[in-house]
Amino acid sequence: MTFRTPGIGRRLGTGRTRLLLPVMVALAALLVAFLVFTAVYTDLLWYRSIGFSSVYTTQLRAKVVLFFGAGLLMALVVGANVAVAYRLRPAYRPLSVEQQGLERYRAVIDPRRRLIAWGLLGVLGMLTGSSVAGQWPVWLAFLNRTPFGVKDPQFHKDVSFYVFTYPFLRLVIGVVFATVILSILAAVMVHYLYGGLRLQGPGDKASPPARAHLSVLFGLFILLKAVAYWFDRYGLVHSERGVATGASYTDVNALLPAKTILAVIALLCAAMFFSNLLRRGMMLPGVGFTLLVLSAILLGGVYPLLIQQFQVKPDELARERQFIQRNIEFTRRAYGVDGARVVPYGSQPVTDKKSLQDEAGKLGQSGVRVLDPNVVGETFQQLQRIRPFYRFPDTLDVDRYQVDGKLVDTVVALRELSGAPVGQRSWVKDHMVYTHGYGFVSAYGDRFDSTEPAFITPDMPASPNQPIKVAQPEIYFGERSPRYSVVGGRGQQELNYPDNSPSGQQSSTYDGQGGVPVDSFAHRLLYSAKFQDKNLLLSGAIDKNAKILYDRSPRQMVQKAAPWLTLDGDPYPTVVNGRILWVVDGYTTSGSYPYSEEMSLGEATRDTITDTRSAVARQANDHINYLRNSVKATVDAYDGTVHLYQWDENDPITKTWMKVFDGTVQPRSSIPPELESHFRYPQDQFKVQRKVLTKYHVTDPSAFYNGEGFWEVPEDPSAKGKQQPPYYQSLRMPGQDAQSFSLTTVFNPRGNPQLAAFMSVGSNPGRDYGQIQILQMPRNAQPAGPGQVQNSFETDPKVKSDLFALRQGGTKTVPGNLLTIPFGGGLLYVEPMYTKAAGGSEQQPYPIRGKILVRYGEGIAAADTLDEALKQVLGGTGAPAQPGSQVPPDQQLSASAQKAIEDLKAAVADYESAQKKGDYPGMGEAWKRIKDAQAALSAAGHKAPKTSPSPSPSPSGSPSPSASPSATAPAS
């Protein structure tokens, strides 16, 4: 028999429990430390791989300084006040129900007082430090600020004060305010807990030491309020009180002096609180505080309201004219539209047929971009994907290249990787074989090959005789790159494309500069933890020469290399000296430019493309009032090399950040000319500027006040409820000798579907880059706007019959971009109309060219080519139709023919509907109506358009539709 002392097992179990808890806490702390180290160190390795490690270390140092600086300030000040309050606790506390209740809390807290205090202060310091560390850009920009060389008209301070200094001062004041407020709360709690403050019992409710301590803290709070009132004066340059952004009449004449007076009153009130150290009683501080509150209400609220109501409103324009003028001037400067030229246009369109034909000849020589990059992405996908594991974006890009000695608009895209084929996936295939895309594909923007794009660089491998030479076609860094890939191992076969060679594929091994070596156990362990993938640690396929590629989309790479930039939503690929480079436009923005109107960047850049296509990133809803395209960035699609080039050499914000991250941005003079020739004016900047110019093309304060002549961006005719996007196209503006690659848009009068103006900006560096020109239409004879033009295409009898013919046989039409082109003193509208199989049909499942629609004046035409359509509209082999004239009678359909077409259309729809339902009697009745409509159309002198109800078993008691009705469009 074994004897055991009672309680021994229980004590051993308790000991194990006590030992287990510290061990678990230590292990958890080690795990957290390892994960933090993994995140920090792998980020550092990534930055080193692209040569931008100083960017990461500079940010890290700034965050650490702010974290510990703000956190220690908060913890030390609040902790000091807690200690002072504890030391000033009364030695004797009167016996009362209140104190008896507090005694229980004191009994619990006192033995653990230091632990609780340090714990709470630590949490408070960490929260404060984390919050302030996120403001590192404000601090670094303040330390390296650069003057703008422009002074505001009210306080005569350089704009840099508002952009760099004022935000930093507000940050400091905010942190100090929070520190004082939390110190007051902490002191009140301690004084109350230990009897310095009482709510019950006879005598004073506060002991003299507690009263003195809190008086000092409240005095500091009021003193800070005085400082805040003083700096609030400068914030008036961002006021929204008046007609326009910036200090208004009421702000300058009522609120500005009120803020100054309130600052003085707050100083006096603070002195009254401090005086409580020398005298007993709260009457004087109470009077001072009451005076401050009443003054804030009367001077800061009531008085400005009275001025606005009784001085400004009765004569608002006269009072606000000066301030409206300031707003117009500073807004135009802040958004870079102060150099925009507004030119009257369209009052005297050319009517001479010979002159118009000559103009059309020049237009044909220069080319019009009829290939819509927003539609043919699916076409590229079907014709050039080649293998199912490649993919093109849904929105392609527009560039220009020298082809056969001529500069042509080109629609371009990269054949990127979409992943290993379904059913063949494994870790090695996903991460070591299918690692990259392959090939640069381009097509002429101004022509079709029959009905499909005319490719310049098709297929893979690319022909050595193609006009655009690509020496390095592998795409390791792109918009659709895998999350991570392990590449470059000795003998590693990374798939380029399958072929008929003995191995069945063409492969390559990555040898670029980019990527992080995974040549050690430590690196593999870190990345296994980072990606939570054990195969990175255990796989024997990874050798010592291998590298890991990750975070490799162009926008993501540039954003990490230049965190101070806002990036354009549409990076585009270009070929420079045989290498594929991604070009990413970077913006410097601010929300602190004085007198400039603020707008949401996200809302200003929204249009059909951002709302419906995934390839173009939507901007965040950041509120800005200053924008510059300050940096052009490139990312090498093969090795991930990142270059940042200074583009706007006069932007003070760029100069400031070039001081912060010294050596990361190269001067503009270092841009290779071959690369610069492919730069284009960025879309998001253009969208913001056109939003600004809807109002700020008006520079007269009176007209601006009345809203006279304000414009709006028109609705996209092909997507109801969404704004029409801007379009890249080569055109020749009035007064120019040669065509220029430009970004264009149009404006409607506010609330009016007609066209108010046409706007273009040049994209040719060294020639007309950034020059904004606006052609303003005569207000008494405004041409049709985009919606009206689209409607005219759908209602014109000739075009309507052509479109009807395209929409038969299970196909639907897809409208392309509606281009507006200055032509012959008027406007020429060109729209490619594509056809595509409807309802998921496998026959022609991608858009191809259907017709080219053209309108000039009142002349409208549809043809297979732009030249044919222009001939119909302007004359030549077709019947001329000058602006203001109607389509000749011999080209019009008679009323009986139009009715027959409508009847035929309805009958075909009813037939197909009945066929889907299996309604044989309905099919028979509809078939009879189809034959009747065809007979009526033939009697009217026209052939029936193609209608193709699908054959089916003959319905009982009805004719069998064994053949489709005739398939010819009406004669011209």
C-alpha cells in the first residue's frame, strides 16, 4: 500500500499551472516578435532588391521617432499628473457613505497601484504613438519644406506655410491638447478616488491641493485654446462659408477679428486659472471661463451670422467679388489650368465641297483611331491569347510607334499569365514553372484587317521582321503577376509557351536583377512565414541560385518606392530599345492650398471605364485642392528595375520629397529620349482638370457668381448614368500644321444636351505636352452633344437599317468610343460600331468591326471604312451631304419600307420567343408575319434585311422555316 501526504498533488498541480502561464506568455511574445521581425526584414529585403532601401529605412526611422516621442510625451505627462494627484491626496478623509464606497476600490487598487498605473500608461503611450507615427509624411515634409514663391493675398504668407507648416502645427497642437485633456481626466479620477474631490459631505468639495492642481491643468487647456484660436485665423483661407472657397467677406471682416479677440480673452482666462495658485476660491476662474464661452458664442457664431445676413446677402456680389477673384486665380493655379487657352470656334464652318474633301484627305493620311481599346480587349483575348493560361486586360492602352516611317496610333497590351491550367496545378507548377507572361501585342489604331484588328506585333514567338522589336518578351512584373514566384534556379525551366519542339515547350530561366535570393535556410524560413506556405521551406526544387519575386505589380512597386506619390490608375506598357517598360504617372497632391476649391479625387476621376473595367484602378476618395504630374516612373517588365524621373521641375512638393528621399528621383535631363517619346498626358490628371474647367474656364467674378456659362462632363452615350471618359487620339487642332497625339474630351452646357466646348491637351514632350486648348462653341448655335449624336445614329433611316442588319442572326452591336474631331471649322463625329454574338453563342464570341458611323453637321453615314463613310457625308463617289443639308431622297427609305422593316423586326422577335417556349402555333403565326413583311418590303423596292430565326422542327399545322429569310441590306 502506498501512502501519500494529503494536498501534495494539488500543490504540484498548482505549481505547474503557475509555471505554464509565464511560459505561454513568453512563447506568445516570441511568436509576435518573430512575425514583426519577418514583416520588417522581408520588406527591407524587397526594397534592397529594387535599390530603394533608403526609402524604407527613412520611413521606419521617422515612424520610430514619432512613436516613441509622442508615446513617451503622453505617458510621462499623464503619469506625472497621476503621481502629483496621488501625492496631494488628503491625509484625512471625512467619514461618509461616498468614502466608504470608495474605500473598497482603494483596497483593491492600492496593492497593485504601480502595476495598474504602468500598464495603463503603457497602453495609452502605445495608442498615442501608433496614431502619431502614421503622420510621418507631415513631419518629414515640414522639416524639408520648400517655398512655393507665391503668397496668399490675406496674410501674405508663402503657400508653403499652408501646405507644410500649418498641418504640422495643427498636429502638434492636437497631440498637446489630447495630452492635457487626458491629464485632466486622470487627475480628476485620482483626486476623487483618494478624497481630494468629493461630491457628498459638508465643507469644500475640493481640497486646496486638488484645486490648485486642477486649476493649473485647466489653465494650460485654456492657454492652448488661445494658441488654437490664433492659428485658426490662418485656416480661414480654406473656409467654405462664402460663395467660393477661401476667406470670404464675412470671414475677413467678422470672423478674423473675432478669432483674434477670442485668443486674447483666452489668455486672460488662463491667467485667472493660474491665479488660483495664490488665492482661494473658484469665482475668478469661473468668471473668466464664462466670459470665454459667451465670447465664443457671440463673437465666433452670432456676430459673423449677423454680418452675413445683413451686410453680405443684400449685396453679395459686390461684397464677395474680390474673394471670388482670389478663388478663381488660386484654383486655376493649383490645378495647373491657368495656362489653358479658350478659343472661339465653330461660328463659320466650311461649306465648300472641294475644301471639305481636301480636309478629309488630310484626315485620311493622318488616320483616325477607330480601334477602341475599351472594347477590343476581348478580341485580343480570343485572337492572341494563344494558350488558356495567358490573359489580356479588359481595357487596353493607346500609344504611338514609328511604323514604316510613319507615327501611328497603336493599341497595345501584354500577354500576361493567368495561372497554371485547371487540372494541372501543383505547387511547383504554380510557383516555379508558370511564373511569367510572354509577349507584347499591338495593332493599328486607325484601321482593321477586314473586320478584325490589324496587328503589328501578333503571335508568339514574335517575328524578327516586325516593326516593333522586342528583345526581352518575358513579363515577370505585370498587372496580373502571381502572388509570388520562385525563379532563376540552376536549370529551372520556366515556361514561355508550348510548341512542337521535342520538349513540347519553349522555356527560359530568369537571370534579371530583381528578386530576393532564397539561398539560405533563414530566408526560406522568413518567406515561408510571410506567405504561410511550408513548401518554401521544405521544397527540394529550390536551389541556392533561386530568387523569390513578390509585390510586383507596377503600381504597387512604384507606390512602395515613392510613398509620397498618388499614382494614376492606368499604367501602360511601352517598348523602349527592345525592352518592355511599364510607365506609371505619379502625382503630388495637397488639400491645403489656400483659396483653391477642394474636390474628391475619386469622384473627379470616375467614368465609364473606372466603373465597369477592372484593368483601370479607381482613385481613393481623398480630398485635394492641388495636383501636379510631378514624376514619371518606369518598371522593367523583365527584371523589375524601378526608375523615378522628375517631370515637373517647378513643383515645390516634389522638391521637398526629393530632399527627404535623397537620390531616389532622377532629374528630368536623365530621361532617355526613346522613353520620353512614349510619355503621354495622364488620364486622371486630365479628368481632374476638366472637372475644374467646367466652372473655372469662367474668369470674370460676376459671370462666375451668376453661374453663367458653366459646363458639365457629358454622359457616356454607351453607358447611361456614367461620365464619358477622355480619349487618346492623334488630331490636328485649328492653327496647328501637323497632327499631335492628344487627350480629348467635350463639355455640355450645364443641364443642356448640346455641345459647349471641345478640350484637348498635347502629349508630345518637347512640343506641345501639357498645353490645354479649349474650342468654345457659339452659344447661339451650339452643335449636337454626344447623346444627341448617338441618338441621331440610331434614328437616321439609312444608318438605322444598317444597324438593324447587324443585329440579326443572334448578334448584338457594341458601340465604340464616340470621337469628336475638329474638322472644317465644325466638328466631325466618328464612332466604330462592333458586332458580337449575343446570348453566349460560340459563333463570333468577341467584338469585330461592324460599321464606322460618321456625322458632320447634319450629314450622317455608316460604312465599312472611314473613307467610305466620309465620302458619303462629304461628297466624292457617294452623294454629298454638307453641314445643314439632309440625306438625299434616293438614300432614304420610304414610309412603307420603314414600316415593313419594323414589322419584320417584331415578327422575328416573336418567332424566336415562341421557339424558346416550344410554342409551335405561335411560331407558325410569327412565320406568316415574317413572310408578309418581306413581301411588303419587296413591294416598296427594297430587299429584306437579314433575319435568322433558328431552324426547328416544323410546327404542326404551320409552314416549316426551312430556310432563313433573305440576307441583304436595303440598297443605298
